[in-house]
Amino acid sequence: MSECARRYEMSAHLQPLGSPHEGVELWFGDTAAISPDDVLELAALTSAPEQRRARRFFAERDRRCFLVARAWLRILLGAAIGEKPNRLVFEFGAHGKPMIAGGERRLQFNLSHSGAHVLFGVTRDCAIGVDLESMARAQTANLENIAARVFSPRELARWQAFDDPICRRAAFLRAWTRKEAYLKATGEGLSTDLRFIEVLASDEQAGWSGVVRNATLYDIAAPAGFAAALAVLDRAAPHHSSEPAAAAQLLPWRCSQAKIVAH
């Protein structure tokens, strides 16, 4: 089997998701579905620093998830710029956000883990952030305590108005993923007080989109059992607004399976 065909086979577990923002490509994958032999081949696409970082994970499943996710990211980015995955070099911003070194900084990307599952976002010319959370995670967490720390007073009142526990959990995860996606897009990280990023709508429901500060945020139609969000930075967006607004248009681009094979 050729190298290109093998790369296609190893990326076959990546599922493209419908993107709410033109020019942003979204992919979802389950690293637990990868065979041990394929994990070894995918790990060979990663760098020495990535492999050292993987060895610091205590659990084998976490090491596997990290290496497969990094290899998939390299396959997607390599397909986008016509470079072999193992030749990509990354550098990091002030808050640790990765970017491709050299002349390919126009290509923007982000990824998020939830257990063995991974969400990728890739685009050009505009910073993005994605976040993925399992609905099962919210069943055991003390959401009341967390909500008091991450929701604004107005958000907290809206959230506490949900009588149904299932609706309350779903609303919490949608709001959490929106906030996380925003922080990942800006590169600020959790040093920012999440209460100042207001994303829980008065008519809260899945499929929400809105402008918050300098970003347009969207719920992503993730597979069943997950909540996910996308943030796209847009400096023209109104500051501190959380009402739905039209998204800025990015350069049309799509990373298809054909491109994965071609490179």
C-alpha cells in the first residue's frame, strides 16, 4: 500500500462535521477506534517533543489519544498546505496556543479533547477556537458550584430557571463550550474570568450563535452525547454584545479526503 493510501486509511475515522461558518473546516474523531498497529504508524508522524509529552501521561489510553490526535492534526494541516505531516514544525504563542512555524501562519487551527474523542477546527487568516465536552461528564459534576464561578449573575439566573435537570445540564455544557472556545480563539486561556464572557441566551437552545466581544460564537452540531462550540475572531464584531449576528466571511477552503490522499 502506498504512503498516501495508508494515510487515507488511518484518517478514515475522522468524520467531517457541518460548519456553521464559511471557510472553517470541522472534523471529529474517536481515537479509541484506532488499532494498535495504526497507533504506532500514526505516532511515527509526530515529533520527538510530542512523543516525550505523550510519555508523561500515566494512562495508556491518554498517551494513545494524544498521539493519534496530534498525528491527525498533522495529516489535516499537511493536506491543507501540501506538506508531509511529519515535516510540520509548530511554535507557540504567549499563552501556549500552537501555530505552524514559518510562512504558513495564515493557516489557523485548534483542537479539543473529551475522553478519547477529538474535535478539530481549521481555517485561514482568522484565529479560531473549538471546544468539545461529553454530556456524560456533566452528570457527575457539581454544576451548581461550577456555575457560580463561571456564569455572570444574569447567566446564573437564566440557568437556574431551568426546572428540568436534563435541560439544565445541556444548557450548562453549551455555555461552557462557548466560553472555552472563545478563550481558545483569543489565546487567553483560563486566566480570564469566565463570568465576563456572557454566552447563555435568554431563549437558550442548541444551535445558538452570537457575537461576544470580538468573536462570533456558534454551537456545533456534534455527534450524539457531546456539546461543542466554535469561536471565530472578528475584530469588526461589536464589543460585549451577546445577541445573534451575521458571521464575517472567511476565505473559502476545504480540506477533503482527496487532499489527504494527494499529499
